[in-house]
Amino acid sequence: MRKPAESSAPLADLIADRWSPRALDETGEVTWDQLRALLEAARWAPSFGNTQPARFLVGRRGDDTFRRILATLTPRNQSWARRAGALLVAVMVTHNEKGEVPYAEYGLGLAGQNLVLQAVAEGLVAHQMAGFDPDAVRREFALPEEAVPRVAIAVGVQASPEVLGEERDVERERAARKRLPLEEFAYTDAWGEAAF
């Protein structure tokens, strides 16, 4: 099911087609080659002073890492993310040998966006989640103090919305994508003065 972005200017297909479905095919495979491509895309994201603060924990459905990441998700996210082909946790490194890493969260966000756009290029979908327990991730994977889990990511093959079961979830999956209009998003001259 495609839900391309409705925009006032043409967008690159990867951007227009990217969205965050929850309906995933529990038999759809995410290969190690695909995961390598997603992580290479993330690795080549820009970062402040090339500090590269992004790190990822990676599990494929059926392996122990997947199971352990799944256990850290909220029950609501577990209900659909269990069907993902892969689960990841995006982690930001806040300190390195030179001291505090400036803009680490921004760098991790850029890496995450590269990862999800590469998922679209691979014919996959990705859904980023705040609904997980960072402390559980920290304990389960023995993260050092400077490694901060920020978001969990489900990657998989899209399925029919009906796999979600509950009607409200199916309707939410089918609903049109919405964003603020451009005039409420980009300003010029003064705050609130629409650039377009």
C-alpha cells in the first residue's frame, strides 16, 4: 500500500514514499545484505565535525538479539513489531576520546533518516519508535555510560493493514498522511511570516 506524500513541489521518490507502517509481514525476510545496506547508509550520514555519534544494535527475526530488543518495547509496540524482519536500537555516543560529542542527537537523527530512506530503496519499510525502555536496553546489552539508546526501529516487509486486527489500528494504517502546510513551516522576514 503506497501513501505518497502530497507536496507543493516534486519530491524524490524515496522521500515521497517513506512512511511508518505498523502492518508488517511476519514471513517477510530482511536479509543481512539489506541490513548491511541500511547500516552503511546510516554510517555515511553527516555529523558535527565527523564525530559519527550513531551506533546501532541489530537483530533479525528469530535470533536472540531480536528477542531481547523486542522485550524492551512497550506492550503496544510489541504487538505489531514482533512481525518485523529486523529490530534495531539507535544509540548515540555522547562522549569520545576528545570529550563531549556536540550535537550527538542531531547526528543520530541524520543517521536514522538515512537508514529509513535506504529501507525504502531496498523495498522495505521502517518504523521508528520512542515506546521502549532505554534502561532495559542499557542493562540487556551492557551499554557504557556514554552510549544512550534513543529510538527503536522495526524494519520489514509491508503487509495488508488487516494483520493489525483491531479496526481502529487498520483505519489508522489506511489514513492519509498529514503534515503542517508549508506556510506554517517555513518563515521569512519574521517568525510567522510565511516564506511560501
